[in-house]
Amino acid sequence: MSLEAAAAALTIPGLPGWTGFVALLFMLLLGLAFLAMPFSVFGVKSRLEAVEAQLDEMQAQLRSISARLGEAEIMPQPAIRRRNEPQVGLPRIDRR
């Protein structure tokens, strides 16, 4: 089957003859994209591995922060300040 015969078979009746060539070209490009798709997926693999490494690093940091917070809860709390004791660094307000 020649290109002209394939284009003629794809031509929609009532439209110009070149529409068959446009349809044939579109189908060829679609077929090439379908064949090239696995190669684009292989290009993404290295990026996914980098993202996975970053995720592992963030999870390790979260574990260390969580462990430190757990240790802080075990440590004794500071003594509670008395009501009349002045706060350091704040101006004292005279109430008369």
C-alpha cells in the first residue's frame, strides 16, 4: 500500500485530499511517541532515585528530632515561678 493510497483511505469525504496526509502524519507521530515513551521513562529513573534518597534523609532527620524530643520530656521541668516574683527583662508596672 502506497502513501497516496493510505492517505486516500484516511481522507474524510467532503474534505480536501490533503486531510488524509494530515491524518496519516498525525498517526505516524502518535506511533513514534508510543515507541519513544519507554526511553523517556528511563530518563526519569535517576530523578526518582534522587528524590527517594532525599526522602530517606528527611525521615532519618525526623527520627533524630523525635528522639531528642522524647529525651526532653524525660528531663526534669524547671521550677514553677511564684506569682509575686518579678519577671526578668520586663518592666515592672506599679499598680496603685
